[in-house]
Amino acid sequence: MWKSACTLLVLLVATVAGFPAQETVIEAQGRSQMDQEHRKWIDQVMRTISTIKPGMTRKDVLRVFSEEGGLSTRRQRKYVYKHCPYIKVDVEFSIPEGDDELTENRDDKIVKISRPYLEYSIAD
């Protein structure tokens, strides 16, 4: 009887001791899969942002980005990625000579676009 009880106790301890390790493996696999999905999403974001280049128009920028709050001019504006307000770029535009400096035009040409960066939202 004593031998059976000890055997049962050893099996119980071995099962319980192995259970958290099994959970840890499952959690690690879940995190690994989530990390892979995050990397895939970021890769897609970077590829989408890289389609916006100097020579394109303000209209092209607005396909991928929305205007950010804060101070801006017709020549310079901060934009946020449409699918995540923390991903931003700064864009400089050229303005045709003689045009109004205040009124933005969807056909203004991009002169320079910054690398994407992360920043909390700015509210006016």
C-alpha cells in the first residue's frame, strides 16, 4: 500500500511539475506567432509608406496618410499613417511661384519626405 501511495505521489508531482513548463511553451509559441504577425504588419506599413516619394503630390500623400494637428504651413506639414496615429512623417512641398502661401493645393509637389517615426498624437 505504502509503495502504491509513493508511486502515485511521484506521478502527481511529475505531472504538476511538467504542466507549467508545457504552458510556458504554449505561451512562447503564441508570443512568437504574435511577434511574427507584428513584424509582417510593420513590413507592410514600411512598404506602403515607401511608395510616397518626392515629385508626387499632396493628393498622393493623402492616399496613405491623414493630416496631423499642430502647427503647419502650405510648405510643411506633419502626416499620420491612416491605420496607426503614432506613425508619422514630415513632408515638405514646393509651391508654384505666385500661388497663395496659405491655401493648400492637392497638386502641390513633394520636395522631401522624412523617414517614418513614432510619436504620440498631437491635438489642436
